[in-house]
Amino acid sequence: MLSSSSSSSSNHWERVANARRDYRDANTGRHDYRDIESGPRDERQMLLNQGNSNYASVSSHQQTKTRKKNKDQKHRRKHRQEKRRGPPLRLDDAFGMMWKKMHSIFVMLELLISNMPSLIGSLALAWGSLGIDWFKWYEENASDCVPTDYHNEACVFPEFPGCFACDTSRAGYRISLNFHYLCSAISFALASCLIGKLLIAFPVVRDELANPTTAAPLGLLCMALDKCFAGNFGFFGTAILFMSSALQTTVAIWFIFISVVYKTLPEPSWFPNTTGIGLAAVKMFLYWAMGGYILSGVSLVAFFMFYFVALYRLHTNEKISAVVCWLQLSGPAVVLYGYSIFSQPGSDEEELSLLNPENKAQFFQVHRKYYMPLNHLLFAFCMISMASALYCLKTRWASFKSKEFSPAHVGFCAPLASHANAIQAYRASLNKYSLSPPNTFFKEFLYRYWCLSLICGTILTVILTFKFLRHLPLWCQIDVEDDEIPPPPDETILTRLLQNGEAADAMNQHFVSAAVLQANESGALVRVLRDGKMKYVRSRRMPSMGFDPIMNTSELMSERDRLIQHISYAAKPSLDRGGMTSFDDAIRDFQEPERSRASSRRNNLNFMSFDAATLMRGDF
């Protein structure tokens, strides 16, 4: 009886356990073991939670969906790759694809070089100057470097201003010399872009040379090449130096000629093409002393002819841009740097003659009497220019900061680097010929001021170089599809006013120069890709005209209106100035020439430019 009852109870619990297991498998899919004692509680809890999913269940469900989605994406990506691959490419197809990619890269580089802003020369000159200045800074502060003359055999690296006899085996000297070479390499890389532009896009260069505003930065290229090749690369460097010096002299003559034709007055934008010859004088002196003396004399004459007029006009004409005002630093700076060659013996024979104490005493006496007074005067002009530049920058900063970044902004680099270079040249002469002790207040101040200028110039050059390279693709790949083509220079109203001598600059004026307005009105000649061919067109989308940021349409119309009103008032002093308020009213007094007669007559101001029809066709 007991056995039968125990067997029946065991069968009963077996059936209950099987029923629970079947229910659990059907609802939860779980197959884990549960204690019989806790079975009913677990069943009730499971039934209660069946319609209320907790966070863990939702999270696990989302993870399951994510894994499935990722698996599907991998499958689709793999399927697309297999579909894209298809049959393997043949060798000629692979070469064809490579050629197309290389061709697109060549086209991009050609556009980049053809439309390269000329003010890249300011960066090239700044880097070359910084390499020299920091190298000289090490030579002056190193304990093992002793000042000597250029023609002395102890001069280990002939680089102006001054020369030193140093221990070349020291790590500091090698680091400073390698940094000097690095700066020269950067300078040459930047300058080579303009050389490439001259070779493959000469029509663009020729168009820039037709106006004093756009021709002003060309002298920066010659100055940068002088600093890169002087004393380096043997005969090749000597040949490049002589060619760049001859080119800068030619550019100076041409620039003065077109400035006279346009009836413009001197301003600081003239300095790179005129007084900039002083830098060529320093480098020429390394090979031909008499040639260096001649170029330095030309630079001095140009400085005294243009500097005072330019300085006066900066403070009487608020329309001169902030960048052009900052360029006044380069005027006396380059002249002072070029004048430093007179502090050195001109040949090996003169160097040997200084071994005689009497000759050496006479040499120093002559230089203290004649050389140092002019040196002090040029240094004073450098400091006056710095004060004037800071003042002009302050008065024009409100309008200048609203301009977007353009190639004109890098025009701040070269003048400050040249200024630091000139201060170092003045210190070298002062330490050599001054009879005062080395630790005077003036000499200490001069050293600290030189270091400050050098540090500020370095920081400014690095920042503007980075920004220039970042914006360069946008400036060189110009989209002119929806652009309104500006008129050629010989068909603008300002050209006719300049020909008649009615738009000449004045010493005190409240309007923008006619040459600047003409450059903005006619735009720049740029190279674009159309229908698979390179063509030349005119466009106002180049962000700067020489050292001036380009004007927008409203600024151009307003300034041109003001100029024409000024001409009208000058022609008719009795004219009621209150009755003429628009450009259309002002232009009525001027008789427009017939278009056919204007197009058939060769223009005297822009005879280097191409004919308009030829420009539009792109037949070059």
C-alpha cells in the first residue's frame, strides 16, 4: 500500500514538473532548472512581467537588432565591392586611369601657378630675412664667435650684415646654420611659384605690369632671389644673382615710367621696386664691390626722392590702405641694409692694408667721420617709419579688419623682417666704429628692440604663411561661370581720364588713386579651364590688386563717383557742389568716345595688355 501510494505521488509530481517545463519552454524559451519549491512564485512573477519589459530586456533586444543590422550592412558592403570589382582591369585600362588622375593633378597645378598671387614674394623675402637674422643672432650671442671683416680668411660664412669667425664644429652653430638653409629653402620654394608663373602664364604677368598698382609687388621676387642665391650654389648662384639684380633694375625703370604715365605720386608701394635695389647692392658686393657701391648709391638717391613725399601723403590721404602704410618700414630699412657694405673693406688688398696700424687708424677715422653720420640718419628714418606705420595702422584698423583675408594681408611680413634686418645692420656698424662702451643704455635698448622685432616678425610670418597656404586653392581656382566679365583696362572711364591728365594724384586728396580704381574696375587677367582648354579671361574675383584688397562693387562705384566729382569741381570751380549727388550726374559732363574708335586706337597706358577680343577667345 505504501509502495503504491508513493509511486502514485511520484507520478503525480512528475506530471506537474513536465507541465511546468512545457509551459516554461513555450513562453520563455528557457531550459534552466528550477526548484520545485519556488516554482509557483516564479510562474506568477513571470506572468506579471510578461507585459512589462524591463530595461535589460529592451537593451538585449536592441543589441540583437544592432548585430543583425551590422551583419546586413557588412553583407551589402561586401556585395557592392564584389559587384564593383567585376572583371579585373586590363593593363591598358589601369594606365588610362592613372593618366587621367595625373592629368587632373597637372591641370590643378597649372591653374595654381598661373593664378598665383604676386604677394607670395613678400613671404619669400620674409623667410629669407628671418634665416639671416636668426643666424646672426646666434653669431652675436655665441661666446666662440668673434667679429671680423668679410674679406678676412677667418670669416667662415660670408653673410651680411657683419661677419664672424666661429667654431663650426659646435652643435649650436650647425643648428643655426641648418635653420638658415631651411629658411632659404622655404624662400626659394615660394619664389619659384612666381618664376613658374612667369614661364607658363606670361600674359598674366604682362597684364600686371601694365598698371602701377599691380606691378608694385614684383620687386619682392627679385629681392627674395637675391637672398636665396647670394653666396650659395657656386657659379649658378652668381648667375642668378646678376640676373635678378638686372631684372630688378629694369623693373624699377619700368615702374617709374608707368607711374609717370599714370600721373601717380610716390607712396610706400613704390619701395619694393625702387629702394629695394639696396638689397641687391649687398649681395652684389659679395662678388663685385664696385657694382654693389653703384646699386647702393642708386638706392640712396631713390630713397631721398620718394620717401618724404610718400611719408607726407600717408598722413594726408586716408584712402591709402593699411598694408601700403605698413610698407613704409621697408623704405629706410632696405637702404640702411644696403648702405652697410660701405663699412667693409672692398677687396682683399684693402683687407691686407689694414694690417698696417696707420692704415687701420685712418680707415676707422674716415668711417666715423663720413659713414656713421649717414648711418645714424637712416636709423632715425627707420624709427620714424615704425612710429608712423603704427599710427597709420591704428587709424585704418577699423576699416581694414572688416576685409576678408586676402593676399594683400601677407604684405605685412616682409617690411617687418626687413626692419629687423636693418636694425641688426646698424648695430653691427655701431659696435664696430662707436667709441662708447658696449653696455650703454642705448646699445642695450637697441639689442632688446632688435630681438623684439625679430620675434614678432617670426610669429607674424609663420601665422600668415599658414593662412596664405590654406586659402591659396580658393584664390587660384577661380570660378567665372556666373561672373560678369569686367571691361578691359583700355575701355574704362578712368583710363580716358588718365590719358587726358584729369585724374592725376595730389599731395592732399580725399579720394582713392585713379590707378587703384582702374585696377579694381578692370579686374585681373586670370587663367581658367573651359571646355577642356586653358583660357585667359578677366575677373574681379581675385581678392587683391597689388598691395590693396579688392573693393566690392559699392565701394568701387562710391570712390569712382567721388573722383569724378573732384575732377568736375576742378574743371568748373563755380559748379554748385550740392547739386551733384550721383555718379550718373557726374558722368554727364564727360563725352564718351565711340566704342569703335576706342577699340581701334592703341591705348598708351596699357599697351602691354592684350586686345579684348583676343582675351575672350583665349588664343595665346
